[in-house]
Amino acid sequence: MGGREISTGQVIKVAVGTSLGTTIEWYDFFLYGYAASLIFPKLFFPPSYNPLTALLVSLSTYAVGFVARPVGAMIFGHLGDKLGRRTGLLWDLILMGIGTGIIGFLPGYSQIGFLALTIATISRILQGIGVGGEWGGATTWLTEYAAKSRWRAFWGSWVQQGVPIGLLWASAILGLFATFPSSSPLALLNYGWRIAFWIGAIAAVIGIVIRLALLESPLFERVIEKGEVSKIPSIEVWRKYWSKILLLAASWAAQNAGFYLYSVYSVTFLAGIGFPKSLGLLSVTVSALIGIFITVLFGILSDKIGRRLGMMIAFGFGLAFSFPYVLLLFSKSFSIILLAQTLMVVAVLGSYAIIPAFFAENFPTKYRYSGTGLSYHMAAPFAGGLAPIIVADLVAEKYLVNWWAFGAVFAAYFIISLIALAVLKETKGKEMD
């Protein structure tokens, strides 16, 4: 493999390095989601603005980041397949840090009017492009290091820890500031939310330093040695594998949509039915912590029974649980709500553990960064970016009457992914060339 043997210790180092980087990126990404739902409608709009309209417009700026993700996948996929995985992953983290830092310094509507929301949207685009380059590079880098391991999905699941840990971090930080009285400078709507964004920008700098210390992928080094580096990998992979990219995107759309419905919109839904915002955030925080272990377990399960079956088990459970999940939220009991959040985590994070290995095994090394990144992020605008807006529009403020729309959207995405998985082929045990 590229002229050098790979030890388990080296795989662990790359696993830790990629996981830390993805954690930072997803913290920044989720932080904007919470801010778009809970903070921006109050700070970036005039007081006379209709609250629902402000929420929908704010969530639309959140969705812009999802539209930017495929663009980031193409840009950084091109860099990563031409110049190396490490190079692409350094620059996407730099871009994410810039976007996050800008948001933390934005004045409100009372000072610069709608220009504040415009700048936030541009910063969100930078975040989206940055995170668009992160996942494909991190999973490619790590799975290529673990290419000879029979526990490839387990190692790949380490990258996915960035999502529950990033979510845990973002919800915990905002939950902490939500406990301060409104008169305090550290209150969520005062400086609390800004400090949360500043933390993300500083963490990005730390992540860059860590990644500078890691070595390039051995499989990519072999491609360089053979002179097989593609001239325009992002274009060539689409030309050769477009149908596979679209099927892979559809195969995880349920996870992408379901995760943002559970982690972001559920907090808004709970607040709308009178459940304290701080406890809603806490339910997501605790269930995300549990999700870390669920992710590892499903990675190991997938190395035993296969990628497709593992994902089908998770999504099948999610389909059956879609409507009961929403009904359990109406209990207004923290313990029951936490149970509902945790069970939904089984569906959305269990499947998430499997896709690094599954996606990486579907592409050759010369196109892997581009192929995995595009497959992953092609789903984002139509799943994670669109689902919360659809549900917010259908439910509106009639939570007791239109609750069924919340469950119906969950169910629709689970069905889409199950159909795509039925068409795709199993890749467990496939040689990574």
C-alpha cells in the first residue's frame, strides 16, 4: 500500500484526527441550525415581523448551506483527488472557520437592518462549501488507511462520531447559555450565542494544526506513483458513475432528513407545544451522547451482516416509529421525550455509521474523494435542508392539529432510502483499489 505498511496505531491516529476535524465542522454547522431556529428570527428581523414568516425565512438561510454542500464536494473533491486528501481537508476547515467567525460578530437588525441576515446567509454558504468538502475527504482518508482491515465499517464509523459529538457540543453550549437570565450578558440572546460561534472559529484553528501532523493516504500515494491521478476528478466521476451517485444519495436521504428533523425541528416543535426550550435542547444533547455508542455498534454490525442489511434494519425501524415518535413528544414528560429522541437516534445514527465504508467501497481510489463527497452531499439540499422547512410550513403553529405532517415527512424519507438500498449492491469485503 503505497510502499509502506500500515499499523493499527497509524489507523487510530488518522481516526482521531479525522474525527476531531469533523466534530469541529459539524459543531459549526449545527450551531447555525439552532441559531436559525431559535435566535435569528428575533435578532435579524424587525419586531413587527410575523414570527412564522421570520422563522421560515431564517430556516431558508439555513437551507442555503445544504445547497452549497454539493458545490463544496466538487471543489474539495477535485483538490483531494488531485493534490491529496490532507490538502483538501485543511482548506475546507479553514473555510468553515472563516464563515463561523463572521457570524459571531454580526450586529442585529436594529443596527444594519436586513444586511445582517444577508451577511449571515453568505457566511452560511461558506460553511456549506466547507462541510461539503469535509465528509468525503475524512471518510476517504480513514477508510483508505483501514482498507485491509475486516473492520472497515467500524473504523469508518469514527468519522461519523463528529456528528453526534458536534451536535452534543452545539446543543450543550446553547443549552448552557439558555439557562442564564435575560438580564445577563451571557444570556442566549445577548452574548451567549456569539460566544458559541467564536468557540467554533477557534476550534477550527486547532483542527488545522492537528491535521498538519498527519500523513497522506497510502492508497492515494500509490495512485501518484502510478501516474493515475485524474485531471478533472469531480467531472469524470460524475460522467462515469452518475447513476450510482444518485442512488447512494437517495440511500441515505432518510438519515439526513431524519437527523435534522430530530435534532433541530423537534426543539422548535417542543417549544411550540409549551415544553421548555432548555429541556428540549437537553433531550437532544443526551440522546446524541447515547448516539455515539449506537454509531459504533452499527459499524461493527455492518462488518458482520453487510452494509445494505444494516442500513435497512435502521430505516425499517425508523419507518415504523415515525408517527409514534411525534406522539411521544406530546407527553411533555422529559423522560418520555428522551426515550423518543433516543429511539429515533437508533434509526438515524445507526444507519449513519455504515455509510463511510459503503460509499468508499463503491468508488476507485482515483475518484474516491469526489465520488463519496458527491454521493453524500447530493442528498443534502433535498433532505436535511428541505425537510425542516416542509414540516415547519405544513405544521405551522397548529401543532395539535397538524402534528401528523411531522411523522409523514419522516416516513416518506425512510421509504425513499429503503427503495434505493433495494437497488444497490452489497460491498462488504470488496477490495479497495
